[in-house]
Amino acid sequence: MRRERAIDIGIALAVFALTLATLSSGGVSGDDDARDLDGLGVALAAVASLPLVARRRSPLAVFVVTAIASAAINLVGYPAGPPVGPTVALFFVGLYGDGPRQSGRLTAGVIGLFFLVHVVAASYGRGESPVVPMLFGALVWGGAWVLGDRVRLRRDRVSELEQRARRAERDAQRERELAAAEERTRIARDLHDSAGHAINVILVQAGAARLLAEKDPAQSREALATIESLARETLTEIDGLVRALREDEDRPQAPIGLAAVDGLVQRHRDAGLVVDLEVSGDRRPLPPATDQAAYRILQESLTNALRHGSGSAGVALVYGDDRIEIMVDNPAPPDGSPAEGHGLVGMRERASLLGGTVSHESANGRFRVHAVLPCRSEQ
């Protein structure tokens, strides 16, 4: 505020000094018959310039005051010179804007009125109608107003562009944060699926190892080896997921998809689940999101079959032209289908994010999961 006030005072004093210099030198035409500068002239010069201190608060009122004083200078016979104060005031009227349309029309009317007042005063003071100075004054006043308006528009455009840039940066930052949150949710879901699958298989194998420890040591050792292998594989996968969660890009994790379906099936077979896998259609690479979702849905379905089924499961993967179908069928437990927990809800969420569906039913002693995921071949 102090800096702005100093600038305003400096402009007003500069215009005052220029006006005094013009009046004391006989005007632009060096009129020797003009009235000499005296106290009244200094006072009128002050009124025609010093109100510019208030140019920021009320530019139109400053113009009116300076224009009246400038017209009075011409009216009482002081040397004719350019109305510096009103011209500078007009520049700031254009610079600070006119507000709404009605206010803009009022401003134009006020400027036109005081231009005529100024011309009439100059004509009366000199005893003639100064056509050329009148036209020149109209050009100068109009040019000052237009110049101020152009500067204002340019400043407004720059300000708007800066605001757009800031909004765009905020929107981009918000999008990045949302994408990061979605990615963390996906990673958390994958972490839950991997850990849940591994724990269920380890639970079954640990129980088998305990029961067979005395009766069949070789089979018990095989179950323990399966536990060790699965635990090592799961730890590697969890480590990759946690690294991604920590945004460590130097060591990217390997994607999980249907290319690893044979290993998934074998782990469940090692856990005691008899799995019959049938693949039909053109087996091909899938888009990463679809590939991972299909793997997780199959993994969750086999885990449910291992936990709640009766020792066997049939798996069918059908590769279509624009979709892949996953069907898992296993004997239902005696008390009916398993309760709909996080596993089935998570499968539906994964499918819905890709525009697919997951349905399940329990009928005729069988529990079935049927998933359809849209996809296109990776070229």
C-alpha cells in the first residue's frame, strides 16, 4: 500500500509540474497575450493535477474534477496548453474499467460532456473557435481512454490465463491424487487377495502335514515343501505390492495374469483340491487390467472352493473375440453356498470396473461362479 501511495503521489506531482511549466512558458503556441501565471493559475493547476492521487479509488470523479479545473484555466485566459491532468485521468478511467454496461454508458456521456465544456471554455477564453486544437484534443482524450482500456483488457487476459493455469494445475494435482488413491485401493485389494489365498492354502497344507507327520512322513514333508514354496512366492508378491505402494519405481513388480494360471492351479492341487482345467478359444495376451482381474477372480474362486467345497473344482476359461469367460464349479457344502463375503464382493467390483459381470449360484448340490470380462486382443 505504501508503494502504491508513493506512485500515486509521484504521478500527481509530475503532472502538476508539467502543467505549471506549460502555463509559465506561454502554452504550446507561446501566446504572449495570454494571462501570466499567478496564484490563481497555480491553484487551478493544482486542482487539475493533484486529485490524481485518488486515481485508483474513483478515476471518473478524478477526471471530472481535473477537467473542470482545466476548463477554468482556458476560460480565464491562461496560455492554451494540452490538458495534461484530464488526459492522464482518462487513461486511468480506461485502465480501471467502467463496470457494468450502464456505468460504461454513463462514463462515455460524462467524458463527452466535459470535452464539450472544455472546448466551449477554450473558445470563450481565446475569443475564437479553435477547430484544430479541438480535433487534436478529441484525438488525445479518446486515445488516452482507449489506451487505458487496452492495457486493462490485456492485464485481465493475463490474469485470467494465470488463474486458468492455477486451476489446471490444481485439477491435475487432484486427478493425480485420485489416481494414486485408486491405485492404492487396487494394491490393497491385491494384497488382501494374495495374503488370503496364501493363508488358506498354508492352513490346509499345515493341517495335512500335522495329520500325516507320523503316518506318512514323505507326504508330510511334501506338504511342508508346498507351504515353503507358497510362502516364498507370496512374500515376493507382497514385497512387490508394498514397493508399488511406497512409489518405488526403481524396482517394478512383475504383473500377475492368466499366464500364471497353471501355477495357480498346481498350488491348489498341491493343497488337496482336485482341479480340472479346461481352456477353449484362442488363448492370447489380454489387456493388463483384464488379465489381472481375471487372475484374481479365478484365484478367489479356487480359494472359496478349497475352503468351502468338497475337494474338487472344475475350471473353464473361454477366450472369445471380445471377452473372456471364467467359470468355476465345485460341490457345494452340505449347508448350502458360502456366505457372500469380501471375496465375492471384491470379484464383482473388479469386474464392474472393467464393464464386466460376476454372478454366482448354488443349485443341485453345486456352487458356480461365472465371470464375463470384456477385452480385446493385444496387438
